[in-house]
Amino acid sequence: MPSLTTALPQRLEDSPNIPSGLEEEFDAVTRKPVKEAVNNPAHYGGGDNPYEVIKVLEQWMTPEEFIGFCRGNIIKYQARARAKNGLEDEKKAAWYGNYLTGYKQRKGIA
């Protein structure tokens, strides 16, 4: 079983299949990054935390369960994007899609 600290894609930008327009956003005035809501948000432990929820779930669940979890989140964020958070939800769906692709590659799943 791999360690929880196994190198995983930490940010959407680290994925080779980034849809255009999903780069990190900056405030137009302060030029500081806008609060991160897509890539390893702090309320889920942040990217540097080996106990970030997605990493723990990946270890606890069977491959079938984890794939279903990711697919469910992709569907959830795509379905609610128009009615709730728009582009942010589309970015979250893309993040889960990229994470799922990386997971399958790491596990050798077609």
C-alpha cells in the first residue's frame, strides 16, 4: 500500500491536461491570489498536508469506490455549475477529472 505522502498532483496547474482558463486567479487591484477554492483548499487540509481528505480517501477506499467518488464529484459539480458557482464549479469538475486520470495512471487502470 502506498504511503499517504506519495507524490500526487497538488494543483490543477500541475496536470498535463489543464483546460485553458483554469489558471490561478489574482485580484485585479492587489494582485494577490484569490482565495483558493479549487486546488487543495485550506478547509480540506491543503496540498502540503498528508491527511488532506482526498489523499486519505484514496488510501481508505477500494479503486472502484474511489473512482466512483471522483466520478460522482465530477457529475455533481457539472450539474450544479449553472445554478450555483458557475466557473468555480466547472474548475472543480475539471480538477476531479484530472485527479481521476492521474489516479488511474498511477494504478495502471485503463
